Amino acid sequence: MASKSIFRIIFHNQGSIYEVYAHEVSQGGMYAFVEVGDITFGERSKLVVDPSDEKLKSEFSGVKRTYIPLHAIVRIDEVEKEGQAKIHPGEGKGGNVSPFPMPMKPPAAD
């Protein structure tokens, strides 16, 4: 039996950069959204608790499928092994990744 692919999805959410792992990624049925399903959280040691990992687990608990806006996606990679889900500081918080600039409203014609 072939093993299921594992994808690492990095995206912006409320000023932070989220890194999650999932088995299903596709262009969703909703226009301009990426559909992410079967989000996985690796089993870690019960002695050491990572607060960002726990925050992600609680935020995505009970979620079968999530839809991420296309403009919030930084990167999607197919990886060999699942890593640890993380929340990184966003722009202005010591991070070095910023969102792609959106076009400004064009000036009004004279």
C-alpha cells in the first residue's frame, strides 16, 4: 500500500505565520481558497509542552477541513516526514516573512 503524502502548509493568520501538516491539500470548491484536510499533529513527549503546538491543537480540534484564502498562503511543500506544527511571529514581531503587497486602488481618471 502506498503511503499518504504529507504536505507542509505555511500561511499568514492574524499577524502570525502558521506552519501545519496535512495529508490533503487541493484547490477548494470555493473560489480563491485552498482546501486543507486531515491536519496532523505529531505525537510529542508529554513531559515537554510546546505552547504554540498546544495552541494549534486547540484551534484546529474538531476541524475536518479548513479553507485558507489564497493570498494568505506563503508556501505549500510535499515532504517526506511530518514535522512539528508551529506558530512563528509575523511581520513586525521579529519575523522575516511579509505578505505579498496587494495593488493599491488606481487613481481616479481626470
